[in-house]
Amino acid sequence: MGRAPCCDKANVKKGPWSPEEDAKLKAYIETYGTGANWIALPQKIGLKRCGKSCRLRWLNYLRPNIKHGGFTEEEDNIICNLYISIGSRWSIIAAQLPGRTDNDIKNYWNTRLKKKLLGRNKQSNFQYPRNTNGLIEENPYVDALSSSALERLQLHMQLQSLQNPFSFCNNPALWPKLHPSQEKMIHSLQSFNGSSSTLLQNALLSMNADQRSPKAATVGDAIQQDAVQISSPKVDLLENSSNGISSMDSSVPFMGTGNKSPLDSNLAARGEGFEQSNMGIQQVCALQAELDDILNNRTMCYNPQEDQMAEFDCFREINGSKESLMWWSNDIDTKSASSNSWDSATPVLQTDHGMFQDYELGYNL
DNA sequence: AACGTGGTCAACCGCTTATGT
DNA sequence: AACATAAGCGGTTGACCACGT
């Protein structure tokens, strides 16, 4: 039953690959292919490496047509848009960029692109709640918001708000239908502070984009998963907050990446202490305030020049019309988004009229 | 010159999903 | 159907390098 063991881990070499090892691996695969069995491959060619290591070396470095570094503005824009839309699903993002590996894109995002983009939010003047001593109050939800989910939220807001005023951000007609509890919350907050329903709506969309299952083969799958989540009942925090109740369910994903959201971690770590508190509504208000700040700060302090606006505007280049751009399709071959498709010279980007109009808009930075 | 710091990126680790038996 | 392993994936680590003090 089952398969043969992966490899003898006591006898496998780790660390950087030597030119000799590279040559052996490359020569063999170019001649015989991988044979659909990476585990057996190193033994065949006399390499003291784990099959997984060989696979990674081939996919990320040795295979033909790999591009290293030198990311173009267009690639920056695609990565940025996809990250904000579907999160850190690097393999799907890599499928849109022929010659790029998920590892490369991941590194590029973490080391350069993220800083490049988030650096533009430095002017944010959001004031976190302070206690009577003037110290910033410890708030697990604010902590959670400062994590990757908020990063995506900020980018989402920043990028969308840089578009024309008729974009998704300011056009309720384009908003996807929300779960009734989310609508309820928005109406509640409108009565609480009527100025930021648009921001909140976007916040909810971004939050839902994080409530996804871990695997999705394509951009379409990823976004569809997000759409399913939007209509799911997992909005306890928001719903209860709108009622002034805050019985937090720590099992409910709210923001963050997959099932490891920072909020989950915070809630788990801090136990039941917050269950009876009113922190839920405070947090929603904090979020609302911060979103306002992001947008107002942009409006008042950041007036991009035309050349800056054009910096990431790849959509003018793709198919000549960003209105016609569709990034996903149910017809997209699942395999084309997997790492097996990296040799493909054709990105999966397709044009069509889609069901998720938000993502058709693209971003101008 | 020596040291500290920060950025970059290849490689590894551990988890989830897919698949063979 | 149940089990075990392969494959795939994202997060993290650590070596290397450049730069500043």
C-alpha cells in the first residue's frame, strides 16, 4: 500500500547547488524529462539531493526561458493587482507572468514592490486610541488590522481611489451583492457616521477576499471563492457589531491570510477576555476611521503626477482597452495556473465581459 | 580595516491537496 | 474507503553582498 519513501534524508545534500549538480540535472531533464517522478530522479543521475530539491531547482532556476530580476512596470502592475485581488497566491500570480516563478515573484513582492507601494501611505495620520496616560491602547483588533490584511486593504483603497471618481470605489451600482448582515452593518454605520459607507463597503470586500479556502487553481477560482465567501454567514463580528453586541467567535475567519489570520491568532491568544467587551464596534469604527484617513490623506496630500499615474498603467497596453480586460474565466485551463505551466509563453489573461466588474477596472498608481 | 545593518534571493520547511495502492 | 506517499504551495530562513559608520 502506498508509495516508496521519498528519499533517505540522512544522505541528501542541502544548501546551494554546485555548477556540476546543475549541469547533471539540466542535461538529464532536457534529454529524458522528469519522468513524472521527481523522487526517483536524483538517484538516476547520481545526485545526493532530495527530489523536492531537484524539482525546485529546475522550476526556479534551470528550466528554459526563466527570467530573473528586471521586472517591468507592466509586471509590477499585474502583480500588484493580483495580490490585492487574490492575496499571496503566488503560483496563480506567476501563471500570469510567463518566465516568472512563484518564488521570484514572492521575493520581489516582499523585498521591493510592497515597499514601493506601501511607502506611499506613510503620510497616514490615523490616530490610534490613547488611554488616559496618553499611551496607545493595546487593541488586538487594531493589531490585526495592521497586519497583511490591512496592507491589502490599504493597497486596495489607495489604488482604487487613484482612479477616476466614477470607478468601482464610488459607484454603488458596481458593488457586488453583500450578505444581508453586511448590508445591515453598513446601514448601521451610515447612521453612526454617514460619510464612509463607500470605504466600509470596500473594506468588507477586501475582508471577504481573505476568507478563502487555501487552494485555487486560477485567478477565476480564487475570485470565485471570494465571491462565495461574501455570501457566507461568517460575519459574526460585523453582524454583532452592528447590533452593539460583540460576542466574538474566534473560530470565524475575519481578516488575514487563509485560516491563519492575525485576528484569529490574536483572539486565540487572548482568550475569552474580549467576548463580553464592546471592542467589535470600536474596531469597526477604528477601521472606518483608518479607511477615511487613507482616502483623505490621499485626497489632500497625494496628488500623483501624470508620469506617476502612468507608472503602473499596464492596462492601456494590454489589448488596447482596460474596459475589455478580464483576468479570469471559467474556461481557463486549470493546469495553466499551476507551476507546470511555467513554460507556457501565453499568459492566462483573457478578455471578456465578466461577472466581477470590480476587477476589470485595474489600477493606476 | 573592521564592524554593524539592511536588502536580496536561493533554498528549505511544513502544511495541504492529489493520487496511487 | 482507507491509507501512505508524491506533488504543490506559501512562509521562513540564512548566506551573501553592499553600504554606512
